[in-house]
Amino acid sequence: MNLQSRVRGFTLVELLIAASIIGMISIAILSSFGIGFQTFERVQAFGGPQTDILFSFEEMERDLRNTFLLSGIPFTGNSRSMTFAALFSQWDEEKEEETVVLGKKSYSLDSAPKALVRKQQEYADAVGESTGTEQGAEVLALVEDIQFSYYYYRKELQADQEKIEFGWKDSWSPEDGLPKGVKIEVTFKNGEEDVHLARTVFIPIGGSTVMEEGQEQGEGG
């Protein structure tokens, strides 16, 4: 058999098909790189103070939704800070492990530097005179301003009539029990621009206050 007859080249159709397949693969690879770069740019733009604040929102929401009434550690707050009973992890030097402890947590605005800070303290120290084990203020996020508001719902019984009051206020006292919810509003700098973020957290066991006629203080339910 003639050797030259066994040697075949590519036809024009085969070349066109191969070129089309290579072109589609190239487009798919370039598209994947493009999507990856766009995702990276979005993550980079999302970083910085906004990420810190969103993580802080998540922590405050978790703590608020799990707070409870506890003797010695009432829920108190104003427009710039709030304090309440909470569970948190703490390093046990004797056991050399993380343990869950009962205590007091507070979130507040530190004016110098302008930052959202957190403090926590074990129950025994929080209700006693000693403050030696209180952790220093931990900076969670750099902010320009923060505003806490507290939602209340109160029913007042007068004879055969029922009066209902509800709304937001800028302070919360121990006599109020637990608020029904807390609104957190934060202002921070993104370059030269002021950015505002807000989140409202409702407390599952925060209840209404029922007051009978002539009663000065209700009982949280």
C-alpha cells in the first residue's frame, strides 16, 4: 500500500469545528475570570468599617434576642449605651478551655476615639462591689455616632376600660422590665461620605406591662 495514501490532513469542516470548540472554551474561561474579578471587587468595596458594623449588628442582635430578666442585672439603656444580662464565653485558666458564664454585657459609644465598644463582666462581680475582673472596653467598630431606641408596649386597666400605650423612647429603666425591641442606628464614615445603617431587634421574651388603676409599677410579662 502506498504510504502517501495513508497520510490524511484535516478538512476545512474539521478545522472550523475545532476552532469553534476552542473559542467557546476560551470564552468560558475568560467569563469565569471576569466574574471572579467582579466578585473580588465587590468584596473589597464591602470591607472596612461597614463589615465591622454588620458583624457588630449580628452580635448585638444575638445577645438581645437571648437576654432575660435577672436579679441584680436589670436592662438599662439610654440613647448612647445599653446594659443587660447575657451569656458569653470566657477563658478558664484552671481548665484551660472556653467556658460559658453568666454575667453583664454593655454596648456603648466611646467618644474618644469614636467607636462602638463592648464590655462584659461575670455575674458575681457585676452584682458585687468588686470590678476587678471586668474586661476592658473592646472596640467593635469605628463609628461617628450611635443611637439606641427602645420599644415599649403597656396596657393600663382603668375600671372597665383598657388603655394601651406603645412606641419608642430614648431611655430604659429597670422598672420597665425588658423592652419589646431595640432599634440600633449607626453613622460612620466611608471616605468623606456619612453612611447610615440601622437594625431593629425584637426581644422574644420582652413583654407588655399591665398596670391596674392606682398601680405605679407594672410587672413584665
